[in-house]
Amino acid sequence: MFKKIFLPALIGTLLIGWYISNIGPVSKSKNLQIFVIPKGQPTRTILKRLQAEGIIRSSLAAEIYLFLTKQRGLFQAGSFRLNPAMSIFEVASALKTGTLDVWITIPEGWRAEQITDELKNQGFLENSNLNELYQLFRQSEGRLFPDTYLFAKGSAAEKIIEKMTDNFDAKISSLTSEDISAKGRSASGGNPLTHEIITLASLVEREARHDTDRPLVAGVLKNRLKIGMALQVDATLQYAKASITNNQQPITNNQFNWWPQITSADKSINSTYNTYKYPGLPPGPIANPGIEALEATLNPTKTDYLYYVSEPDGTTHYAKTLEEHNANVTKYLQ
């Protein structure tokens, strides 16, 4: 009877002792370390990294603590200042609330104002005039590369723009095509893409939802440009319409629709971005294209198509003549 009671009690005491000792500080050192948590990293992986970097004693003990206190899954993505003198209680608290930098994801095809809105929603660019920020970011339209970024809290708008445009330059440096060698690369190197290529890529990004369609849509648009035919790209009309609305009234919240539905009447909007009214490319990009749209624009599919129409799910149908195009519109959109 004594053994039956004593042995489990001893094991329990040892386990409790192990747990208590392993949730305490690793050492008395208060040398700060920067610990970065990527977006979406599992809690177990984070804890193993903390142990490997000498910030906590045991990832298992830490996981037990998080389970008992119902804190599992509450860690933020970002960067944190931690040290080995912190207990698991302090580490967990810091990883929930003490981020220095914040991860933010910018999708392909967003226009500058959408990026500005998202930055504001994530707590950046506080105490700044929103319309002034729109104008500032819009100056780099097309080169605000879509990606996941780690931005420091309190970053100035200029620093954020610089980081995004530097990323753009780095990502496109490996792109190759006849267009680059013939037109785009300067003798001193740098950005290998012309303003026209970036502008066309922004149209391709907004018009083609699927990667397989992008080279073909780029081919169609280049065919139109070659023969002086109006591009008639709905996305440029959306850009013009939203920009005009923005100029008519200040934006006071982040609920503005930057890609509004268009009507037949909108095709008469007096904007150089209206490719129904003005032939050729618009004066600048209408969005920030991803690498796939840039590659498709540099290497378009050679085709005889002059028209395309896309269903609501993004499925695109092509035509060589206006009659074929009208038939596609009747079949797939009406």
C-alpha cells in the first residue's frame, strides 16, 4: 500500500519540480536579443526556436504553460526584444503584446491608396493626413512591390515606400526579355523595366485573374497598341472613376471602394486613364503588379486575338474579330 501511494506521489513531485524549474529564466543575463516571428509560424515551432536560441529552458514546459493558461495561438507576428533573464510568463506576455515590428502583406494588383489604407488599418502612419499620404504613395504606383513585409512601428511613409520600391528593383533584376535588352536597361544598370512596361503590366495584373491568362492578355493588349486601337480596359476606367471620386470629396475612413463597378456612362469620364476615350497606354500604372504579370508583359503570347472577355470567376475567352467578341459577350456575360 505504501509503495502504491508513494511512487505516484514521488513521480508527481518530480514532474512538478521539473516543470517549475523549466518555466523559470535561463540565466541572469539581460542581454537583449531580437526574436522575429514570421506570419503564420506555428506555436510549437516558435517555442522550439526560443529554446534553441537560449531564451527559454524548455519548449515542452512552455507548451504546457500555454495550454494550462489558454494562451496557445496568441503570439503575434513581428519582432521582439527578449532576454534569457525572462521567465516563460514574461516571454509569453511580450510575444502577445510587445512587438517592435509588424508583418503586413500587400497583395498583387492593389493600387497605392489601398496599400495606404491597409498600413493605416495596421497602425502605421498615424497622425498623418490621409489624402496627403495617398498622393505620396501614388507617386510610386507600379513599383510598390506586392509582398510580405516586416515594418517597424512608427516607420515614416518615405521609409516604407523606399523599402517597397527597393524590393521591386531587387525582384525584377533577374527578369529577361527582348524588351529589356532593346529598350529598358540603362548603361549603368538599375531598373531594367521601362515606364511603359510597368504600366502595361499593371493592366495585365488587373485584367487577368489567372497566371495562365496573363501572357495571352498581354499579347492582346500589345496587338491593340501596335495598330493604334483603343485598349478599352475596364480596370483603367475603374482607376479613373475612383480617382475622380477621391478628388471630389476627402476620404475620411478606410471603407472607400477603389475598384468600383462601371457603367456605360462611365466610359465618357474625362480622364487620361480612360482607355475607352483615349487610345494608347494610360499615363502611368493603375496598380502594383506582381512578378507573374511583369514576366507575362515582357514575354507575351504571340497571337492574332484582339479581344477578350472574362466571366465573373475569371475565366477568359478570346476573339479575333468584333463579331466573335460580341458573340462571347452574349454567351458568357448575358
